[in-house]
Amino acid sequence: MQIRYAKIALKTLKSYDTPTRKRIIDSITMLTEMPPKGDIKALHNSQNERRLRVGKFRIVYEYITENKIKILQINRIDSRGDIYK
């Protein structure tokens, strides 16, 4: 499974310090396992998007399929208070 980051998610991820970045990347890697591991919930306003909680951070993602290849699309990464705005 491939992991693809949206431009804004990658920019936000690069702004964090190294230990936080590593913790988030490790959690994203666990989403590629079947079944995915972590504190995951479906978002109410979307059919496909889900969120992963990593401490005070939230990762909004979805699974998509292109040319029979499963892709984990990371849409947004931000703190709990700012992600849902």
C-alpha cells in the first residue's frame, strides 16, 4: 500500500519537531496494516474520511484505489483544536 500526502499535510508535518514527526509517521505506518491500528473514528461529514488520534494531534485520511493499487491518502494533520475548522 502506498502512502500519499496532501501538500498542506506535508507542510504541517515538516513544521513539527523531530520526536513529534516520528511519532506521527509511525502512527501513519500502522494505518497500512490490515486491520489498521490506532484510535480511529469515521468523520460525520464525509463518507470516506476517517481520523486517527495521536496524542493531541489528529490525522485525517482516506483509502482510495487507483489502477487496482490501494493508496492511503493523508489529507490533513493538525492539533485537536484546529483540525475540524
